[in-house]
Amino acid sequence: MIVLNIGENNEVFEPASRNKELNNPTYLFSFYHKLSGQTWRVIPYVGDWTADYTSRFDIFNIKIDYDSPQSLVGNTGSTDTNVHLIEGDYWISIYEQISTTNLDPSKSFNKVIETFGYVVPETETNPTYEGNNYEYKIYEQ
């Protein structure tokens, strides 16, 4: 599961390279929001490869910042990738491809990961009742 926080530069650890068939591919992320049906696609910046665990996991940097314009392709720094995802649950597909600009999964080479994700709301709110009507109604079938 991928968990992303709004307003932060998120590091995503996924074993995409373990399933790849291309040499040195570019990875395309496709985010499908379960409730709204909207889809966002982005080619994220690939993180630091010097860590010990990169033989098992790839590190991707994805930022959600509504105050900055979206940057979906051509990202060369860890804070460059910015996508305006909304809070909630997602189906996430990761594709390998040769192109560094293609955002169409049908033109990519292969799907390497399929997982789900969650974008955490900026603030947690708990509904409270501020009325004075405490009359309970029981409904029978």
C-alpha cells in the first residue's frame, strides 16, 4: 500500500525493478481515485540509488502541493514531481516504458506493479453534534 500525505514530498518504496523487462526503464504511475473515478498519471523522480535496500526497492518522490503547478514529466529533482491528487483511496498501477514523456499506459511496455493507495487528508475532522434534540427514534421493519 502506498500512503501519500498532502503538502509533503513523499518517498514511495516499491519493488518495480524486480518485475521489469526493459533495461533502465522509466516508470509511469497511474492513480485511479475509487470514489470519483478520476485518473492522474505521472512519471515521478526516481530517488537515491545509493542506499542498501535499493536492490529490492525503488524509491520514487511524489509531492502533493496544490499551491504549485503540476509537474508530471521531466522531473530531475526529488521535489520536482508534483501531482494534485485528492484525498481518498486509489488503485495504483506502475508501468515500465522507454519514453520519458508518455503518460498513456496503453503505449507503455509492461505493467510491473498493481497496488492500492491512500492520500491522507490535510486535517482530520471528527463530526460533532451541537444540537439539543436527544430524542431517539426506533424504526421497525
